[in-house]
Amino acid sequence: MADDGLHDDPPVEVIVVRRRPWPGWVLRWLLILLLGIVALGAILIVGLNSNAGRRFVSGQIEALAFPNGMKIGIGRIDGSLYGKATLHDLTLSDTKGVFLTAPVVALDWRPFSYFRNHIDVRSAVAQTMTLARLPASAPSDAPLLPDYDIDIGRLKVERMILEAPVTGQRRIGSIDGVAHIADRRAQVALHGAVIAEKGTAGGDRL
């Protein structure tokens, strides 16, 4: 049979690749990444608000070093780190050692306000607090008032013990007040009284 010059070519498989618009692809992966970060943040928040997390926060607070030599000590934190908490064995120290102690302090605060340069303490109440002596600050060029806003809705110490090195003789009093610090200006309203007990004089009011 004569060759008519026609050949049957094998079938050609055509693959059509539809490319997604790159803005949508990027947006999709950014959304997945964002959801992952949010989930990780939630895990960290829940994790911190646990016994191990509270111990971690206590250690971080104790590791703080202020320019004037002050240090904060906390034995244990109970309750929520994000609202109402109880601080056990609170101490303040200076270059000479511990000068103020409080066995228990009930704290109600909003810690996330810190990210807006704002410390929001709704209340801080201590049954007993002891000031053994006046603090000795190290020389520092740092300003006396911090460069962020502080609101203390209520600061109450039902039994404030002032040891003899503070006033010359041991006195026992009480403190109840509020404080607001903004733009390095302090507004304080304070009610204080010295309680008369056996061996201590009383009657003074502030």
C-alpha cells in the first residue's frame, strides 16, 4: 500500500496548571501563622497561670535589680496572675538587707495594662506589715518617679509595725489610702493612725 504521507501521532496529554493568585496564597499562610501565634500565646498564658508558672514569675520578680539597689522578694504566689492573687512572704531589701516584710498581701491588679505603660492595681491589702528601719538607697541618677502611669485604687495595711529604728520607739499603726502617678506627678490620699497597745503609745493621726 502506497504511503500517503499521513501518520497517526500518539495522543498528547495536556496538563493545565491553574495558578492561584499570589496575594490569596500569602494571605492564607499569614492567617495560619497568626492562628498559630495566638494558640501559642494562649498556651503560654495558661501555662504561666499554673503552679510552675507562678514560681517562674516569682523568680523573675526577685531577679529584678533597681538602680537604687532595691529588690523585691516573694516566697509564693497563690491565685491568678491576671487578677486576684495572694503574695506570701513579701520582702523589700536595700543594699543593707531586708527592711520591710509582709507575711500575706492580697493583690487585685490588671497586669496587661503594663503593655500600655500603665500599672493598674485595684487593691493591695496586708493584714500585717513590718518596717524594721528606713531604707538605704544606693546613689542613682534615675528619677524618683517612674516614667509610666501608676494607679492604686486602694492600699491598706491593717497593722503597720514601725520598729524602734524608724521613729525612736516601736509603734503600731494602720494605713488606708489611694495613689495615682501620671506624667511623673503623684497624687496621694492617705489616712494613717497610730494604735495604742500595751507598751506602745497611740492617738496620732495622719
